[in-house]
Amino acid sequence: MIIVAVKKTVQIRNKTGLHARPAALFVKKAGEFKSEINVIFDDKEVNAKSVMGVMSLGASKGKEIVIQAEGEDSQEAVNQLVSFVENEMPKEDEE
């Protein structure tokens, strides 16, 4: 079996960025996949399944993060997490 590393850049659009509740929801979503998933911001790379790691990035609105996954469901993981950042996180602002 060939394991492929997939990465994609996405811009954060919600007001609070990857903090508190959005970070927790992002980590929960990442936990649904078997692949190893990392988030890269500036020069930091953290495990996407770690709330403290994701929050420590300090990625705020307008910033770009790279979501990178390696494993059997890596393509699906990256696609769904990018979609989550673009579509689900901004919905948090409406509540």
C-alpha cells in the first residue's frame, strides 16, 4: 500500500481564528481520521489532534495555515478539514 502525504493551504476566515471552541471542533474533526495530520503556521508544525498544539499556533483571522496529512485517508482528511476551516468555522461567528 502506498501512503501519500497530502497538504493544502487554507485561509482562516472566522473572527477568533484557531482558538478555544473552533480549535476544539477542528481537533475533534481531525480525530475522525486514521492519518497523521499536522497543521503548519509560520515555522511551527503541530499535531492537528492536539487542542493545546493547535491553539499554541495563534493562527488568527486572515492568516493561512497548511493542513498536511499522511496515511490511508489523508486525501479525505485534508479535504474535510479545509472545508471545515472555510465553511464550518465562520458559522461560529453567527452564534
